[in-house]
Amino acid sequence: MQAVVQTVKRATINGGPGPVLFTDQSSERDDGIELPSDPIKENDNSMITAKTASSFISADEIRTEVSGGSLIKGGDIKNAAYASYRFRPAKVFHGDERGVVDLVGPDAESHDTISPGEFVWVRMQEIVELPSNMMASWWQTHSLSQQGLLLMNMSVVEPGYFGPLSCLFVNFSRSEIPVTSTTPMAKLVFGQLVGEDTGERRGNRDTPEGIEKYDYEILKNSLSRPSEFLRVTELEQQVQLKAKQALDDQVRDLPTRLLTAAGIGALLIVMLAGVEYVMDKVVAPVSPDVSRAVDLKLDELQKNAEENRQLKEEIEQLKARLEQLEGDEQESR
């Protein structure tokens, strides 16, 4: 494989290790980064040994490997671009009643949605097979970050890993985010190491049984954590429940407070002031349904108050008419 090589230099300061310094050894391209024209010089207090550290694999090299059936099994060369490979989702693991949504199987769903504030694990379609002299890193895609779906486990895939990959996402937006089998969920950037990593080989999960075991482990992880970041919906429901209870208490106690020695006149005054009274007491935010119920109840109270006022006026008119009739009868006698 051919790649742009980056050289790392570590300075020694007063006999101890100093900062790592990078210089680009390739003259084939200019990324707009101005490098020092005067290299660091050796002296008695600092220096310096140079050693090639690693190089990143280009998109052309990734496509070559995918076409040859190595590096990414089940991959599509169209998903290799800008020195990375974009992975597509196979299954979405929800922490609620939706469970596991399959996007590629025989009974696959056409799409899935990730709710606002929700945690989800996503297992990718492709299988990664890294040689012992190569590593890879997960990176967030720009398109999903713009929508508010953020990758939470940007991590390293160790040299020699062989198997499927998964990512943890959180929806920080206020809207549901759709996901299909072709959605680019995350990018993998590959790095060529100097020498080989002699650590234990991990993975070997490219068989149906291995992938099933891998999915089971993801499912356990998804069920062991809250389904939502900061448990937003649960907290909102608790606030709405407390607001409704406070409202019910106010409505239930209202007749007792109204039936005082002041009589019907005080009752009418309190009814007319009911809107301000109730809203002052309900200090927590309420849902639209509860708000509509309050409005209907207050409208009913105001309507009853108006009817009582009209009835009182009619009674006064009838009383005056009765007194007038009694006076006319006495005069006639």
C-alpha cells in the first residue's frame, strides 16, 4: 500500500522526554499548513531522534482492498471516500419496547427512527478484518452531526481485529431522525503501523453464530442503560404528573374555599378570579392536554358565574315587580 507518511520527532529537554513534533515528509500535496522552514537542530540539551510512526490509507487503497475481498468484507467501494470508509447500519438496538430493528434481514424494516434524547446501539453491515500492522478509528459523519445524532464511542479498532463493529449514538435534536440500510452512520479511518502488533488477535466473529453472539452482547448493553440521555421523557412525565396532581388538588379544594360566610357574592367574585388564582398555584409546566382541561374548567366556571349573575338580576327584577304589584293592590283598595 502507498500512503502519505508522517514523521514524528520527540525532543528531549534536560535529559527528559519533551513534546512530540510532526513534520510532513511528502511533497506531493499542499494542505495549506505552513511548516517551519528551519528544522530543529541538535544540541547538547535537546534531541532528537526521528522515526516513522504511521501512515493513513487513501480511499483508492481502501477500494482496492475491498474489491479484493480483504480489509472490509461485504463492503461497497462506493462508500470509500476521503481516506475513509462509511459504514451502513444492519440493526438498531433500542432500550425501550421497540427492541431490535433489523434493516437488512429477510423481514427487514424499510427504515427506523431514533427519538429525541434516545440512546441507541447500531451494528454495522460490514465485517472488518485488520492485519496485525494496521489499526482504525471511528469518526462522526458530518451529515448526522448536523441533524443532532452524535457518535458517543469514537474509539480505536485494534490491530488484528476481525469481526463486526457497532456504535453508540444519542439524538440531541428535538426531532426524530430516520435511519435506513443505506444511511452512512460512521466513518472508519485506517492507519498503517510501523512493524506489527504482537498482541492477541480479537474478534473472529464473521460467522453467523459469531455475529449472533455479538448482537446478543449489544442487546444486553442497550438494556442495561437508560433508553434516553438524561432520561428526558421520564423527567417530563414526572413533571406533568406533579402538575396534574397540583391542579387536581386546587380544583378539589376550590368548593371548600369558595363556600365561606361571604355567601353567594363572595362565590361569584372568586369564580371570576379563578383563572389568575389557578395559574398562580400551578408553578410547574403542564402538557397541552392538561392546559386544555384547565381552560375548559375555567370556561365552565366563568359561564356558571355569568349565569348566576344574570339569575340574580332577574330575581331582583322580579322582586321589584312584585313590590310594585303589591303597592298597586293596596292603592286599589
